[in-house]
Amino acid sequence: MELLRNESIVLVDFSFNIYDVAKLPLIAVYEHPKDWPDKYVARLWDVVKKPHPTRYMVLGEHLKEIRDKIPQSMSLITRFVEAWI
């Protein structure tokens, strides 16, 4: 499932209760994806049953800026550019 840019909701950060949107949340961080080629993008996924992206995302100019917007309660998995669960 691929969301179109105009279907996404760009947030300042993930300070809301992400469990209201995703039963098992994962935040995938992308480096310059084709829909935002000049940004880093962190998109909230729900990985229960059939993993799918939600409409919620944050943008940043640099990776550190994205990292600062991830909830501290999440754990970093470094196999990807980054993924937080």
C-alpha cells in the first residue's frame, strides 16, 4: 500500500498517543524518498496483522532532526536507515 503525498498528514512530531492510530506502531525513517526528495521522512506504520503505513508522518532536513521527533519510549533498530518500534 503506497500513500500519495496529498493523502499524508504531516505532523510537527509524534507527541500524540500513537497507540490510538497503530496497535503495534513502527516508525520507518526514509532518506530522500521520491515523494519528498529533499527531506528525511519518518512515517508511522501499524504492523499488526497486515503491516501498513498510516497517514501520519514527520519531515526533517537532517536525520538528527527526525530522531528528535521520535518518542523516547521507542527503541531504535539500525538495520534500516532507521526503524522505531
